[in-house]
Amino acid sequence: MHVQLPRRWIALSFLLPYLCVLLLSALIAWMMYRQTIETVQEEVMNRNRAILELAKQQLDRQLAQTYQLAVSLSNDPKVLAMQYVQEPYQSSQISRLLELEKQLKSYAVLTSSIQGYYVYYPGSRLVVTSDRHAILDTNGETLLPVSSTLDFIASMPDRYYFREVMTERVLRTNNGEQRLIPYVHSIGYPNHYLSHLVLMLDSTPMKQALSRIDLEGGGYVYVMNERGEVILAVTGQSDAEELTPADLAREQEQEGRQLLKTSIALENGSWKLVAIQPRHVVLSKVHDLRQLFSSILTVMLALGGIVSGMFAYRNSKPMKKLTQTVFQLELHNESLHRSIELQRPLLQAAFLQRLFDGSFTSQSSLDSLKQHVGIRLDGSLHRCAVVQIRYILDTMDESAWGRLDREKAGLRELLEGAAVATPYMLETAENELTVLYSLEGDQAAAWMEQLEETLQQVKEQFSERYANTLQIGLGRAYTSLLEVSASYQEAACAVTFAVTEDTSIMHYERLPRSPMTYYYPFELEQRLLNYVRSGSLDELKKTIELLYEENFRQRSLVFPVLRLFVCELMGTVMKQSEQEERQPAEEAGTLLLAPHLSPPGTLQEAESCFRQLTELLLEAGEQVNDRKRQRNQELIMEAVAYLDEHYGDSGLCLALLSGRFQISETYLSLLIKEYTGLPFSDYLNMRRMSAAKELLVHTSLGIEVIAGRVGFTSLNSFSRAFKRIHGVTPTSYRNAFA
């Protein structure tokens, strides 16, 4: 029973893709707007950094000249000599004072960016400059709004100064009122200083450099020292306007949201130049474009929505019949899945039959089929148990067959209910079930003991319920699923012994090893032949070692029985030889060309003959592997040659290549990596990029044309791939070789 969707819902389902496209367009426009903002902001910050860099160089030069002048004055003998004069205007000191004034004039060549420099002796209150000298008034501690440089010096606190740059201030000099930056340095030591050097830096060149930054709308730029003091500031309203602590607090609070901040550090590492601009001023043009684009986008979205609705309504008309067909297909698909689930027990039974017969020759094929049929055998130990219901099948009537069917169903129920691990059961005879158990190896000892107890409980419950007896045989535990067939054969041998000896549960390990019977079941022979034909050398060696262990060590066979065993093994070798005779002459193996072997005459000859026969089987398996490797080599060479020839095909992929050469994608990818050293996608990209480089250097074709020729459907994807591999864009690579 299917439900028919209303037509309005069908129309809505058609409308949604159109709306998604429109919303995607709006999203792209918004992303472009955001990218434009980031680009403009980055450009403004780069321009500001360039201006700040020029101002930094200017300030660094001024500070360097100031430091040089301060060092020269600090080491001048005449400057130092006046430190110990208490009465500078005594007749004996006048000549020395005049010589000092004359000496200071000689430093004029170092003062291109310095408006004045003074030597101040606190002990005598004497101030000496290049053109005058004076004794400061002791009461000049307070300054007027516009003070003279001498008033500033008189108001300085009496303490030690070390290369201290003070904040900019307005001072009156011989040239009128000027904005100057005082630089003060004491001559001597913190506890013993007798004079101060006071240098007045001209801030005009620095302000001119900083004024190149756009400071409209409340922007400003400043120089800050290591103590967080603003040494110099330029604002958008007036150069004379001072920055207040509130301005700096607002800067910290609104940085990144409403203010755009650019800063660089000076050479001394502790000073910095900072430019602050309102974001709305910097991005004013971008905001104007946003309003324009928003209007256009709103109109386009409205028109697009109307057109999308019309198309959706028109396209929804034929959907009624299509939806009915889809629902019918869904119902059919559900029926198909139910049919597969019904067939799953048969598939599992077929898988278990092949597993017990030893028909699998490789672990990979076994694992893939195991997953397909839904069998979970994930343990590291696997063991078979053969359970027989005691019946004499040849003398049974119809009612007895009915009882046997009921007892088998009950036995299955008992085995499933009392399982120590998930059991997988297969009916291997009319009155026989073979059970396969799988468990982790670290629980092996406890598991073996618990398994025997569980089977004993099943036997007792079965006997109480049906008044009949079970014989149970247990094979050995193996680590590989490919060896389960051996465990099954051992369990079959054990249950046969249990029937003859009237024993309830018999382990294969506890069977007496009779010297009058050899161990070489038919299933084991089939496994040997399968391993040879598939080239499974590891499994072949394990099986040969099992035969040798059982027949030459465990059983201590008498010579006639051992001779029969070796003769049967010769028959196995002849079967393999007949199989090779049917192959082409160039694929004939060692067995076909082997010398004739006669039956052994002694025990030593028997063991030697066994070794020769097994060596022939191993050599045949090796030749199968050699032929596989040769075929793989030819196949991979053809595949790589196909890649080298058709790398320009944009549809070339691993699935297409595996379909062409009739090989699985996983195996083909492994062969390509072994042959080239690179995974399939990396080798294909390397080949395409190599061809692209040749076309870029030796042709004048456009980048988009070259991208198409080397297998890319998009110019962007080609450019990204090229830059990821070579580190530069295709255009840059071509220009480098132009």
C-alpha cells in the first residue's frame, strides 16, 4: 500500500532546488561582500603600515642623533669641569663659562632635528646653551600654559634621568611658540649626578609624516613609549589636540569592531607607532556598494522566486505517474530484500559446506563471501564438533524418519540455547549435525573446558527429552578459517570412534594413533590440490607438515601401511600432473617434467619419497605464483601505458581502469603503487602536471585550454592542483620561464 503525495507537495519539492540556487547566490554575494571588506581593510592597513614605517625611520633618525649628541656632551671635558663650580659668575670662572658656551656651539652640526640643547647644573642653578647662559630662579617651579624652555628646566624634579623622552608640549623659544619633545639625560650615576642634559626635539617632521594617514571622522595616530605614555599624537580634528586616557580606553574596548588599529614597533623594541581609524570611515565606499547590491539582489531574488514557482508548477505535472512508478519499484525492492533474507540460510549452508570441504584457497575470497552471506566468524580460534543421533538408517520406516526430523530440530534448539559462542550448524548427514564454534584466543583454555561441559549438558537434555543417545566428536582448534576443514575431518574421525567404542564425547587429540591406519582423508587431498592450483604456498606447507606429523611421527606406521600412504600421495601428484597436461605447453609445470618415481622399498625410502613428492607439489605451486606475477607484471605495464596515453581524459578513474582490465579496484591500486611507487590518484596527477608544465613552457596555449588537455574540467581545480604540487600558479610558472 503506497501513499500518493498531494500535488502541492510535489510542486514544493520542485521549488526547493530553485530556492536553494537563489539562496546560494545570495550567500555568494554576501561572501563576496565580506571578502571585499577584508580586502579593503587589508589594503588600508598595508598603506598605514607603510606610512608608519616612514615615520618610524624618521623618529629612529631623530633619536639616534639625540643619543649621539647626548653621548658627546656627556664626555666633553668642559661640560664636566663646570659641574664643580658653585659660583659661575665669579671673575675666575667667567673665562671657563665662555669657553663652555663656545664649545657648545661646535655641536651645532649634530642638531639638525634638535631645536635646542641645554646643560643644567642643579648645584649652581646654571643653564648653559650655545648662545646664552643664565641662573634659574629658585621660585620657578610652576609653569604657565605656555612656558619658556628655561621655565621647563627650572620645574624639572631633582632626580636622576637616564635617556628619558618626555611627552610633547608647547614651549616658548627664541623662534616663538613651538611643540617640542624634551629629552633629558643625567651625567653621573643614580646616587651621584651633578648636571643634566636637556635636548628639545622638533616634533614637526614626525607629525608631517604621520599626517599622511587618513584621520577623518575621529581618527588619530600616536607614539607610545615603554611606560605607556603618549609621547606624540596627531588627530583628525587638530594637531594640537591631546589624547586623553578615555580615548585609549575606548580604543581597547572597540578595537576590531568599530575601530581599525595598525601598529608597528620601533628599533628599540619597546616603543610603538599606532594608527586608529573608525571602520565606518574606512569602509564607507564599501557600505555604499552594499546598499546598491542589496537592492539589486532583493529585486533579483523576488523575480527569481516568481519564475521558480512557475517552473516548479509546470514540472510537477508529470510527477504523479512517476511517483506511482517509484512506489511500485520500492515495493518490488522490499519484496526482493525479503526474498534474499529467505534465501540467506541456504547461502550460509552452501558457505559452510565449502568451508568444511576445504574448497577455499585464499583468505581474501573466504572473507568476502563470509561477509556477503552474513556469517560472523571473528574469533582467533575455530573448532568443529560433529553430533550424531543414534539411528540405523537402513532399517528405518516412515515414522522413524519423522521422529528423526523432530529430534534434529530439537537438537538445533538445544545447541543454540546452550552455546558458549555463536554456533553455525550444517546438516552433513541424515542423522548428523556439524557445529562450528569461534572464540578469541585469550580465552582458549576456559573455552575448551566450557565447550565440553556444554555439549555434555546438551547430550543429557536430549536423552531426557527424546530417550535417545548422541555421539559427539570434537576436532582440534585452529587459528585460520582455511584450516576448519581439517578440524571437521578430525571431528568426523572422532565421532566414528565414539560410535564404535560407545563413548559419548570423543576428542580427536585423545584418539589412539594406530600404526595400522594412515591419515590422508579425501578432503585433505582436495585441499592439497586446491592450494597447488591457487599458488597458496603457506597453506600448502602447513598441510604437508600436518601429513608428515600424523603419519611419520604420531602414528609410527608399519612399512606396508606407510607404503600405501606414499602411493596414494603419488596418485595425488599424478592428478596434478594430468591437470597440467591440459594446460598450454608454455604453462606446463614441474610435475609434468619430473622423473618417474617408483614406490619405496624401505622406511627410509618412504620418507625420502614423501619429501620428493611434496617438493614437486611446492615447486608446482611456486610456478603458479610465477605465472601470476608475470601476468600481473604484463597487466600493470599495460595499465600504466594506458594511463600515460589517456591521462588527458577527464573521465579517467580507477573504476574505469579496473573495468577495462577486468581486475578489482583494490588489487589494481595495489599493483600500480608497487610498480610506480605512488597511489593511482597521485601518479595520475603527477603525469598530468608533467604534461601541463611542458605545455606551459613550450606553447602559447591559454591556461584553460591546457587544463582541458591534461584532463581537468575546471580551471580552478587545475590551478589548485598545480599550485599544491609545484608551489606556484600556472601563470607564475609560465612567467618564470618566459
